[in-house]
Amino acid sequence: MKSIIKMAMATTLLTSVASTSFAEEVKLGVFLGFTGAIESIVADMGPAAELAIKEVSESGAFLDGSTVVGVRGDTTCTDAAVAVAAAERLITSDNVNAIVGGDCSGVTTAALQNVAVPNGIVMVSPSATSPALSTVEDNGLFFRTAPSDARQGKIVTDILMERGVKSIALTYTNNDYGKGLSDSIKTNYEAAGGKVTIVAAHEDGKGDYSAEVGALASAGGDVLVVAGYIDQGGKAVIQGSLDAGAFETFYLPDGMVGDPLPLAIGEDLNGSYGAHPGTDSAGAATFADMAKANGFKAGPFAGEAYDSAALILLAMQAAGSSDSAKLKDKVFDVANAPGEKIFPGELAKALKILKDGGEIDYVGASAVELIGAGESAGNYREIEIKDKAVTTVKYR
Amino acid sequence: MEFLNAMAILANYVIVPGLAYGSQLALGALGVTLVYGVLRFSNFAHGETMSMGAMFAILFLWLFKSMGVSIAPLPTVLLALVPAIICAAVYILITDRVVYRFYRIQKAVPTILVVVSTGIMFVTNGLIRFVIGPDDRSIGDGARFVMKAREFKNWTGLDVGIAIKTSQVITVITAVVLVVALFWFLEKTKTGKSMRAYADNENLALLSGIDPEKVVRITWLLVAVLATVAGTLYGLDKSYKPFTFLQLLLPIFASAIIGGIGSPLGAIVGGFIVAFSEILITFAFKGFFTRLVPDDFAPEGLVQLLSTDYKFAVSFAILVIVLIIMPTGIFKGRTL
């Protein structure tokens, strides 16, 4: 009898401990391609996500004074097997509560389906843009602060049409991202009355692209659209085309926009243009300043990375729990209206509002507005290469 | 005029890159063929040896750059070739002393040596990544072009340009010089003759007093020269990326086998055959024919035999065809 009473007392004690939710250490996986095809972009995305984590952790207002740490995992951007293993480690060995990432569409899909969904862990990707991710079976666990490429195809077409381009040659990196984007560009551009002379894939990581360039050149076209990666085949195809005099103007989709490209290729790239997700909302400028103060650049997808981490943490606060199963239902609530608008650097304020039972509308660095299956509606920054630098034309 | 334009297209996209690529393959295949001829095994580590040599060249290039040495308008990396060859030779001789020699004394069958060379390939690959990392590096400096496409257009008035890169010219010239020197060495010098004797009949060569270890050493030294030059030229022409040398192994072996493995002349011919077939079979001839035939007959499609995705399949296909039809290759090498 005595032991039963003891048992009961112990149980009551335990439950009371659990329900008052003492401060804990929340872990957030930062699951990006720190090495591989887009490492030069991730160099800014990783610190951006970690900045949001630090901001929330140091606010003291998060889940009764809980702290947050980021745990890095490497997607490699292209190698699904490595990415799945890294996600497995984050979830089962590091016990992360949710994941910021992955970055490239193929590895993100693989990690989501093989690891995150079976383990019930929320993933918020800052940069996976494949249209296939809109319809993937995700049990409501997957969100992204980047728009789907289905939307990017429309933007590409608008920009090309405004500039009076009648025909394009199209090359894409042979994976989910490249294929999805090129399909979307082709469909949209042809529907708008443009002519696509050739759609040719290129493999990343090869030494020689002269055959690809030869085929593209033979098909011709006013502009070459390169739906590839900046550190990989995409750059090599552009260099090869310029060397051979095949094309003079290039359209650069999101994976190709970045300062290293004009620096590597030089003056010949001047006059080429493109667009990548970006916004002129007040948040973007604030974020750029914050990035500068913390020693990184507000490069492509860096704002989205910050927003991804912030969304997860705010959803945790709204749910009052760091559990993925609970926070997934709050992501839409914190991201969209109604509520007070939250810009970068105001995470502490947002946490306080949520704690007091108020509502927020997270705007963040990339003007987040979630639609459909949990993806950003999308704002794009149209750029043009001038004097070996990426310059803004306008936002759309 | 249209005829000239069509020819310019062919020259720009097929002939110029084909010549440069063919020279690179020929140099690689020569190395493979030498090892096969003299040491009697297929050296799968050859691609990585090329990469290793190129890596040394890059390390010395950085050293020279930091010292402010330059031989503009030629790329400085040419100067770095000499110390790089010495380093690569030392590395190869160490692998021979530590690994291959053991199996040679045991008179191991060629199949075992192939597996051994695969092991060396992986170790070398790891060392390279350890030292220089897997990144893509551009190693050219000095003048990039001998003739720019735009200059050619202005000069001739054609609407298709021909671009000739400095690296392509250097590649072809170096390959010719190296091949001539190699042939002179094999045909005219006493050491070269003893190598050929050893390759022809090992026992008879031993009876005539030829030192086998010396022959082996000389062979590896030649391989070091060929591999370093081939690897560096490939890196200079495209860009240096350690991963790509593994992919290069297939076309290199195809070149050696097509020409007749063990035959140096065959390696060169094989290199150009593989290079031109890869480019011609995957080239889209639309632009070429559009300019040659009257407008009404201009092709709608791309006139491309195979999509560029299948570039490497071309080497495979040629390899299979040659092995079926004439297993000894064009210049009557050995059968595999």
C-alpha cells in the first residue's frame, strides 16, 4: 500500500513538472549545403538562420526562458544519400525539434520523405523551389519561405517579354530543380508566344561542356537561359558560350544569381539579367543591415533562411511547445495576417505578443506570405549585371 | 559566303575543340599504353596520376604567383610544369617501390595488378582532396585568347566567329612536341630500345643484360611526364576539378584500346578518333545545314544524332565495337 502511494505521488510530481514546462534547450537543425554545388550561397544562408536562432535564444522570452541552439547538417545540395544520412543524424542523434532546410529541391524531397515525415519533424526550406514539393505527401510538416518555380517560370517569361526577346535557348542542370524550372519556363514562355529553340540538360561536375555549348549554339536564340547552379555546370556553360561566341546575353534564374559569377566571368557578362526571390519591403533593408553587423551578406536566400528559422521558433511560441506535431498547425497563423507586422530584429517583440495571447503577421526579411501547401507567394528581385556587379532593376 | 559560314561553325564547335580534346586524350592514352606495354597491366590510377600532376602544377603556380613570377602572355602554369613533373615522378616512384614492386617480384597476374592500381587510384584521389580540396579552380592567366570570336567576325565579315583559346594552341603544340620527343626516345636512344626490348620479350631482354628495374623506373618517369602534362593541359583548357579525372579514364582507355593497346602511335590516333566521335555524334548540325542548303530545305529539328547527355556513352560504344570487330585495335596492339 505504501509503495502504491509513493508511486502515485511520484507520478503526480512528474506530470506537474511536465505541464509547467520548465525552460529547456530547443535544438534546430540548420540543414543546408555547406559544401557542394551552392556552397557560396549557403555561406550567407547558414549564418542568417543562426542569427534568428541567436536572437530568439537571447531574448529570454522564448518558451519560459528556453534557449535555442542550431545544429548544422550538410545536404551537399546534390547527393541525396548524404543528405538523408545527415538528416537522420540531426533527428535521431542530435534530437532536433525542427529543421531549417534543406536547400536544393532534390535533397530536400529525399530528406523530407525518408526522414522528416516518418519521424514527424517539421522542415521549413528557405530555397527548395521545385513545383513537385507543392504536392508532396508531407502530413503538413513541410513549409517553404521560397516560392515554387511554377511561379518563377511566369516571372522569367514576363522579364523576357518586356525586354522584347523573341526566342531563347534553354539549358538546365539535370535534376529535380533544373527540370522543374525549365519545364515551367518553357510552358509559360511558349504560352506567351515566345519560341524555345532547344531544351538541353547539362550534368554538373563535368570538366568539359563544349558539346553542350555546340548544341545550344547550333539551335540559336536571342538569349540563353541557364537554369543551373552558380558553382557548377551553369557557370561552365556560360563561360563556354562566351568563349565560343555562341551567346552574348544570358538569363540567370535564382540558382545563378550571386556576386561570384560576374567576378569569375568578367566584363563579358555585363548586360545579362535575371531574377531571384527578393523583396524591397522594409524588412529586407533592415535584414541587410543586420547581416552586415553580423559579418555576412544578405545574399540570395539569406533572408529566406532567417525567416525559415524565425517562423519555426515563432510557431513554437504560439503552440507553447517545441514539439513538431504541435507547432506545424501554428506556422500559417504566425506567418499571415491578422496580427501585428513583425520585421527582422523584432523577434523578441513577437515572442512577447504571442506569449500574451496576441496575434502576429510575420513579414520578415522576405515579406513572407504563405499560400497553398505552405509556400511563399513569392517576391522577385529583377537584376542586371552592370560593371561586373549584380544590380537591382526593380522588384516584382 | 554561306558556305564559309557553315565551315566556320564546324571549325569553331568541332575542329578546334576536337583537336585540343584529342591531344589531351592522346597524352593520357600514351601513359596508359606505356604502362600496359612495359609493365603489362591496365593502370586505372592513371586518371588520378594526371590529377596529382596537375595539383602539383597548381601548388607551384601559387608559389610562383606569390613570388611575382610571370611569363605573360603565356600562362604561368607552364613554368610550374617542370617542378610538378619532378614531384609527380617522386610520388609515382614511391607507389612503385611500396606497392607495385611487391607484386612484380611475385610475378602477379595482370588482373591482380589492375585491382592494385584501383587501390592506388582511391588513395591518390583521397590525397588530392586532402591537399588541395575538391573545389573547382581556374588556373589560366596571361592572354586567354589567340583569336576571339568577335575579332574573327570583324576581320572576315562572316556572321559566325571562330574562337581559338591560348590554352587550345598550347595544348596542341605541347602534345606534338612531347609525342615527337617520346618517339625519338623510344626509337633512337639505347634506353628507349631496351624498353621496347623488355616490352617485346621480358625473358630475352633479361638474358641480354637489360636491368628490369631500370626499365620500370624509366617507364614510370615517362608516365609522370605524360600524366602531369596531360592533366595540367586539361585543367588549363577547362578548369581544374579533381572529380573530372575519374570520368576522363573511360575515354582515355577507349583511345588506347582503339588505337591498339601497347602501341604509342595507336594511342595518339585513338585519342583523336574518340575526341572527334564524341563531339561529332553529339553535335547539333542544324546551324551548319541551315547555312549550306537553300532555305526551303533548312532542317526543322536539331539534326543531332545523340543528345549531349550521352557523350560518355559514345566512348563506350566505340570501345565495344572495336573489341568485337578488331580486338587488337587499329595498330595491332595486344589483345586484352
